[in-house]
Amino acid sequence: MAGPHEVPSAHARDLVRGAYDVHIHVAPDVMRRRIDDVTLAERFAAVGMAGFVLKSHYAPTAERAEVVRRAHPGVDALGAITLNASVGGLNPIAVEIAGRGGAQFVWLPTVDSANQRSCLAEAPEGAIPPMWAQLQADLAAAGMAADPVDVLDADGKVLERTRQVLRLIAKHDMTLATGHLHQDESTAVIDAALDEGVRRMVVTHPEFTSQRIGVQRQRALAEKGALLERCYTTPFTGKVAWDVWLGNIREVGPRHSVISSDLGQPFNPPVEDGLALAADRLLAAGFTDEEVRLMTVHNSRWLAGADPLPDAPEARA
């Protein structure tokens, strides 16, 4: 059971009204989770948040999202697919079916990316390991470790299969998320995505232990039109210092950042508190109300494919 956690301020709660949490992990799942998706919809409605994206490292979630939307029409639950080995890796058929089923997000490989598999960097002392690490170890011990899912060829060129996936993302106007790719892979894929007509792109938690994307590269990715995803759990679980997380946001700029929680683990705070807790951290670090709302609400709604709110500073193309 999770112990007591900090409670968001009323002001932070108000600032994140209308937001989407574009990165959560809730039940049903192959790992134990803090809450199920239908119950979470009730809680999002209670705190005035618009919706969430159901992420699984192993299974598509568009059908689940449809069930949640029917159970709670006032909360926009969105489906996704993550291109790990369990769905066939860079599988265009899986992406096409997900798109036809209404999925909004396509994550490139996470736990099965070549970068994640080859990453030798150790997490900082005291950091809480991700829950999927044990499952990956179990699969490997049982002789079921799949080959890494590559997005580039041996010469560093984007694979035609990757481009086919990108074309399908563009066709269905879905959101491309870079997963656990290396920064060089992310740059190459984002360039290819622009060529193939993808409109919505987000660099998944650039501060995560297997990525550690520096500020200069983050700026370069932002200039290409990608948002940088700042997951609350990355500093909360000790994978990066709060000062680094906050400093990167400041250096790259709130306009280019989107806040998500990456919550749902049993030992972490309630999922519906994630964006508001992040808002409190941002406010304490000197970010303005407008900047916090831009990162939590307006940018998340862009990635979710939702209509902009009246207080949005500008509409993205």
C-alpha cells in the first residue's frame, strides 16, 4: 500500500483544470497498479480534468479507452499503442488497427528499444526502479527476450518500416511519442516524421535515466516542433534531480514543454494529483500561472487532439 503523499494546493488544482494527463499507467495491466481506468475517470471528473492517455508498454488500449468513455462520457479517455515486441515491434498492421480503433498516441519502442536494452547508465542512488524492469527480467529468464526493436539501420538511416509507421500516424492524425529512443534516434525519427506529415510529436521524458538528453539537443528538437515531455515521476522517484528537471524546462522554455505524470504505480501519489503536484513544484520554482497552465493544459490538449480552450495563448498549426 502507498503511504501518505503530499496534497496539491487548491490553486494548483484550479490551474490544471481542463488538462489531459498524456502518460499514465493504470489497471487493467500486467503489473499491479494503484487504480483502474474507470475509477480514475470518476476522479478526473471530480477535479475538473479533461482526460488521460492510457499507456501500456505491452498492450494496445484503444478499446479500453472506448469503454471508459462510455462509462464516463465527461472524461476523454484516449487509447494508445507502444511498439514493443509484444505487438510485433514496428508493426504497421498494429498501428493501422490502433488508428482505426481511435488510438491517439503511438509510442515508439520503450522497454524493447535498442537504447533501453543497451543502456549501461546506472540510476542515481536511491532511485526507484521502473516496475517493468522486473517483468523484462522475468521474460529474459524464461527465454522470451525478444530482439531489440530498431528504428534505424546500421548506417543510422531511418528504416522504411519506421517510415511506414510514421505515414500511418500522419494518416490518422495521431501523436508520435519517441519512447525510450536514444537522442540521435529521436532526432532522425522526428526529421522523418516531419517529412511524412506527422503534426503532433513529443519527446518522451528526456530526463529519464536511459535518455539524459542535454539542453542543447532538447532545444534543437523543440525547434523542429516537438514538445518535450516532463514526467512528474522522473524527479519524484529520484531518477533526476528536481533542479535539473526544472532547469531544463526553464532553459528550453515552457512553450516547448508539456507536463505529464507517468503515475499509476502503487507506491506513488494518486494519479489525479500528478499534474497539480507538478504545478505546485513549478510555482515554487518561480514559473507563472500562465506558464504552468500552458505546460499542463494547453500543450497537453494539443497532443490529445482536443479543441483549444478560450484562454489558450495561441493555436498550433
